[in-house]
Amino acid sequence: MKETIKTLTVVMKFSDPYHLILVWIICCTFVPATSIFATEPPEDELHYFPSLSFPEAVVVNPNTIYIPFNLAGRLIAVEARVDTFVGTFIVDTGAERLLLNKKYFGRSGPSPDASTVNAIGNTGQVADVEKRWVDTLHWDNLFFKRVQANIVDLTHIEQKKKIKLIGVLGFNVFKNFEIFLDFQLMQIILTRLDRKGSRLDSTAIWEVPYDSLDFKMAGHFIVLKGEVGGQSLRLGLDSGAELNLIDRRVKRKILDQFEIVKRVRMLGAGQNTIEVVAGNLNQVKIGNQFSEQMRTLLTSLSEMSANFGIRLDGIIGYEFLSSRRTLINYKRKKLFFFAYQKP
């Protein structure tokens, strides 16, 4: 069985008004040969039991917590404790699963509660990824049952971001919750949903959204309909993308809206590099949401499209989310947008 993990970094030196930007795009996709969805572990398989808590979170009730976040570069970072390890977790809607840093959770010798899979990155072979099952994941006063965790070497991100990176929180942690990414207040509101996608805590979010947008799911990945230069395109939404990506195969009218700044080298998880084009993508419309300009990398998304079974024309992340207050409801497959609050 082979699985795919994409962890990319780009060092970009733009001319003014840009400055030196260290870019990490974490889009972790674990794709078994027969299905992109995780299966239940054997009954006799041992489990891994970390206790995850967020000391800075405000507990509203058993179904809702408010968690302040900071930015590690352009990645959403929250302070967390897992067992005896205190450090940073990256909130990444583009990651399929909970990822734990092998530096802290790796074990010497074979482990009876883990299996190993191969991983391939955009730029070559990645070291083996260890897979474990978490019976109960504790996130402050919230509980997550039977969460699959992957043990991955994240030390290269630690070094570049200068943080103690414990892990990455992905889709399998959030799928039964609404996640409100509030860049104005620099906080996340996480509230539990029922089977139909309604909040169990009706008072969790008192504001009324001014706009909403339907999306589709490609596996765990959010896919939106967008428009550039009068041409439609499919865009994946990934909070772990510090810059947008646009596929170099898109139509000419779309590329006419892409202003090239320079060529850069992109370093992948396999430590190989590829050359991509950095620039600005103009006049991006997604539903009623309009972005005049977003910093974007021009590259190939063919491998990612093949893994998800759908052609992706681009990926949007921080450049789109940072200027909005966005709520994601996976069960209803809708995004909701909230107005900035007046001081």
C-alpha cells in the first residue's frame, strides 16, 4: 500500500513591496490503493492514547470551545499539550488526518500498535510514515472517538518556523464540528454538530453571516467553484497553504490574469527541489467573494488531481482566508462568511 503526503516549502524573494517569505504548504493526503478513506483497525490492534488539551482555550460548554491562535509565518498555530509535550499544532483543513511529530512520538524499535506505509511527495520519495489509531482524543472539554493519527517527521518545519511543532490537526479531527476561522479576533470557535449539521450548542455563534457558499468534497478536501478572467475553475480550500497555487494547465484567459514576479525553487518533503513561477493572480471570484489580487505559485497539480479523482485548477489558503471571517460546516457542505466587527 502506498500513500501520498505533500509537504512543500518555498523560499521566495520578491522585489518591493514584497519581502523574504518562507512558505509552507501542508496538504497531507493519505491515499490507500482502494480508498481514500480510513478503515477501522483490527479488533486485536493496540491503540495509542494521547491526551490533547489547549491551555489557552475558553470553555463555553461541553460542545464549544474558543481557542486563540497565532501565525507561524502564514500558518494557523494553536498552543496545545499532548501527554507531557507542550507546543504548537498547525490547523490544516487540507490535511486528511491528525499528524504527530515523530520527534516526540516516535518509538525505538518495532511498535505493536503501529503500521508503516510508504509516502510520495510532489518532489520525490518521503520517509516512511507510521500510522496509529487514537482511541480517544481529548481536546480540552471535547472528545474525539477513534481518530487515526500518522506519525511524521516534522522537524524540518520546526527548524524553518522556529516553533516546537507537536503536530497538525486535520480533517478527521474537524469533520463532526463547525470550525470558525476568525482572523479579525485571531481565534477559532469549534462547536459540535448533530448528524444533520446543526449546532448542538445554539448559542455558540450569535452573529448572522452575510454570505454563504456551497462546496463539494473530494475525499477530505473542500472544492469550490471559482472564476478568473471569465473562466470557471475548481479550487481546493486549504488553511495550510501560505500562498495560493494555480495549475499551469489552466486556460490562457486565466493565465492572462497571472502576473509573473520571478522563478523560485520549491523544496518538497523528499528534500528534492523543483522550479515554480511566483506571481499575483488577479480578479478571483468565488461565489460572491471577490479578491482583487492574491499571491500565487504557478505549478503542476496533476498528481494532486489524480489522488483526489478530480481535476483541481488551483488551491487557495491564507491569501483568501486572512481577509475574511469564515465558518466551515463539513456536514452541510457550506462556507459562511461573517462581517468584520466594528471596534
